[in-house]
Amino acid sequence: MTDKIDHRKIKGLIRELLTAIGEDPDREGLIETPRRIADFWREFIEYDAGKLDTTFAAVKHNQMVAVTGMRVWSMCEHHMLPFWCDVSIAYIADDKVLGLSKFARIAHKHAHRLTLQEQLVSDIANELKEILGTDNVAVMAKGEHLCMTMRGIQTPHRMISSALSGVFHQAEQRAEFFQLVNGA
């Protein structure tokens, strides 16, 4: 795999940033900071989710399959600050089902880049629709964004976003999905 980031350049930029904010990048506590931050960006951007499309044949039964509580971390593209989301996914199983771990792998794959929560939810939904060959997919994320919690208004919050398609536009399936996600 080709490196997506320039590790050496990131280290130099972090040294410059430390100097620009009045720090000494050569002081004891900061000597390894540029390397650590460059390592973080390598791990974050070059994340490999592994195989995503393992499906199994299923008997047509129109059963809703839901997986909830998958926590992912991402980075806000506006402020380059972290945000986390608890992701919930559902689909109507038709003639194939997706391997259970693949839901988390897909969520993590799309979280490992600069993005917005709304885009993250949409990207997860679109990949699931492609893999499963169905529009009957719902994805919801509930998260907290450090760009709001630690800067600006500086208040805790929960942002909730969802992408619903296919039968999830119908009131009954939508209600069932939200009931499963919210644990009622």
C-alpha cells in the first residue's frame, strides 16, 4: 500500500506549530510530539478496515436486521477536531445477509478521514446499499463533536443524523428502526 500521508512533512509542520504557539519543540515533554502526531495521522488516514463485503445467502423473509451501538471516532473537516458517533444500521434482509463484523468495518472505514457526521452517515448507507444490492437501508449516528464541546459555545451536546432509504421511508419500518435504535 502506498503511503497517503507525508510523515516527515507532518513532523516538520507540527514543530512549526509548536513554535508558532510559543512552545519550544525541543523541550523534554515535546521532543517526541511531532512524531507522535505524525504517527496518529498515519494510523487514522491509512486505516485498513479489511474485507467489507462478506455476504451469505438468505431465505427471502423481509426481516429487519439491526446492529446498534458501534462507536466510531472521526475528525471534523471544518476544525480538524475529533468527534465520536454511536452508529446504528438496519436493513431489510432479502436474498443475502451481511457478515456481522462488516457493519463495524464499514462504519470505521468511513470514519477514518476528515468528514462531517452527515456525510459519514450517508457514506455508510451508500456502501451498504451497494454491497447488499438493496435500497432498504437505514443508518443513524448519535455523536458529540469536540469543535462544539471544547471551543466556540463550549457545551456538551448530542448530534443525531440519519439516512433512510427504500422501505425506511414508510412510517411502520421507520418507527420500528427508531424503536430498535432507541431501545424501546
